Amino acid sequence: MSNTVTRIRLAVVAAAAGVLVLAGCSSSDSSGSSSAASCEPAKGKVTLQYWNTVPGMDDVVALWNKKNPDIHVETKNISNDQYGTLGNALKADKAPDLAQVGYDQLPNLRTQNAFVDASDCSAAAKAKSKFVPWTWSQTSFGDTGVFALPQDTGPMALYVRSDIFEKYGVAVPKTWDEYAAAAQKLHKADPDLDITFFDPNNAEWFNGLIWQNQAKMYGYSGDKWHVTVESEQSKQVAEYWQKLISDKLVRTDLANGSTQMYAAYQKDQIASYVGAAWGYSMFRDNLPKQAGKWSIVPMPTWGTNGASGDWGGSTVAFMKGGKHLYESVEFNTWLNTDPEALALENKLGGLYPAANAGLQLPALSKGVPYYNNEKIFDVFADSSKNIDTSFTWGPTQKTVNLALQDAMAKAAAGDGTLSDALSAAQSAAVKSMKDQAIPVTAGK
């Protein structure tokens, strides 16, 4: 699996999300630092450890080191086992100063007291205005502190092999009903051709699909969490993809970003890809001979509802045990707000910036040669504007995702359905919260 794909995690959370997370973590002992950490500059040169999963990040760090010899940053790629590596480091009290953490994993790690509050650092407190508001709200947990800075987001869109659709006279679908019809037409025209694939081991991608349908996985009221993983909106998405799977119109044997996935695209066996903004570099870098054959268009919609979903994106968190908070804030702020750093991260790692300045990068307003010089980032910008910002993550999301993936894999193999997988994830969410004494009830 490529480094780009191994960093897949869902991003973008509601402004209310931080409040909900805070409410779900009833005590300072279980929810992170109860007070801000000291922010005194070090005397002399320091070395920071920054762990991440982004391709090309070593070049970005090298640029910082060249400009800032007194704050040297060492970077480590942990894409092979991101959260396992971080978890082991936290247990051993050997966590880095800074680490890349997906938005959906922040609540879970905060309950493990993994972060330090950097709000006493003036640069951290002032950084709020530099980011898209809904990304900042997640990192600050309802303005209770600054535990991370946003890095990137993953607004979704549809990647289309225009030449294949044109070859068989199939119109590029604008709705999910049209997408299902296109799947039938393409497969009928060529039995070896499928419109896309369904990766049963990718809960984050599936969460992005149900997010688009304005499903709510969690809510908070009456001093308790309300788990609604198996809402009617979620079931609609599950039943839709279950039909495609049952009718053998999508493949289920490919893992996102795998060698086998790229081979299938290379052999013209798959005609589209439901992906996120950061994915544009995946095809460019791994399928160079298909330059000019791909287009990126808005995600198919549910009827006339123009909502989109989000998949991918991260923060850079201030980890517990870091010895140089002042310097960590200086580097973190530069990394995620400086136009030169953001441009390099977009070019090398495919990051779609969370910073306001990043959205103004010249590269994001130009046509992309690989995609017929189309202005693909305009599509992602529109997608980002149509994401339901009331979507909220729960404090045990990792456990829920694992349960969802396990059940989706069984469904893909013919044992149960994707709707059953939602039920399994719902049960896992309720149980995991009860096991941690978090007030919770099941809802619809």
C-alpha cells in the first residue's frame, strides 16, 4: 500500500464536535490536560521529533531546518502502523513532540491523555484565524485548549476514466441512481469491466459515503451520547452498495491503494474511483501512462441534494511528553500555515490544506496536466463547501471502525449484508462507551 493511501483517515468535523467530545470526556484526567502547559523558549538549540505518514514530508522538514538552524526537526514516517506506533510510544513514555493524527482519532487519543495543551503559547492561540473554522473546532475541543493544528482535509469527488465512458456511450453520472445504471451498462458492454470497487476493509471511506447522505453517527444531549450509526440515511447507503455487490457490478477483492488496485486500473478493468482531494496524486504517480484519460467531477448525489462527503485529512498534534512546546508550536504553525510549506506539501504529498492561506495556493487555481489541464481543485473546493459540518465523531471511533470493517468483509464474502455491518458497528459503539463509563444510549 502506498504512503499516500496509508495516511487515509476521515477529516472535517463540525464546530459542535469539540463540545460533544468534551462533554463525552467527563473529567480532565480522562480527557487530556486540564491546564495549559508551560510555553517557555529553550535556551540554545533544540531537536524536535515529528512523526507522520505524508510522502515527501522529509523535504518539507529539510526546508524548515535550512531556515531555522536553532530548531532542528527530525521526521519519521510511520505509515506502516501509524496508531500502533503512536500507542506503543505513549505507553513507553517515548512519544514524539509532534505527530500526525486523523481528526476522527483525536477524541479517542484524548481519552488516553495523549496530548498537551499548547494554548499558553501565543502563536498557538493566535493560529485559530488561520484555519477553516470547522477544522479548528475539532483540534481545540470546544475552545478548551489547543491540542493540535489542522493540516489537511479530504473533500470527495468522482474520478472518471472519460475515455472508457465515451467508448461505450455512457454519460458521466450525476446522481447515485445514474451511477448504478452506468455500472450496468458498462458491465454489459464488457463483462471484464466494473465501474468501481468496494473496499470492505476501509471503514473511513464508507464513513465518507454515509456522511455525504447527511447521516449522523453520533449526537449529544441530556448529558449522554446518542449513537445513531445505523440511521436510515446510513442504511440507504449500505443498501445501495449491497445491491451493487450482490449484482456483481463492483469488485470487492481490491484494497485501496494496493498494487492489485493499480493493476486493475492499468488493465482498464475499472472505470471510476470514488475518492478524495489528496487522491489526485495517487493516479498521477502510479498510473503515469493514463495521463489525459482521467477527469474529476462532483460526487454523484442523492437525488437533488447536492451534499458531498469527506474522506481523509489530518492534524499535527502536540504529544504528551514533548520537551519543547514553544519550539513545537513554532514549527507546527509554519508547517501548516506558511504558503511555501503548504505548496510543497501539496506538490509532494497531495495534501489539500486546512489553512485559509493554503486554499489560495497558485497550484490550486491552475489546470493539472495529468487531468487534461482541468482545474480539478475547483471541484474539490465546491465539494468542501457542500459538506455537512454537523457530522460528529465519537470517543471510541477506532473500535467502531474495526467492527464495521470486520462485518463489511463478511458481507462482501456473502455472510450477512452491509446493513448488518452498520448494526455491528452500532453495538460496538455503545458497548465500547459503556466499557469506559461514558454515558450513552442507542438511537436511530
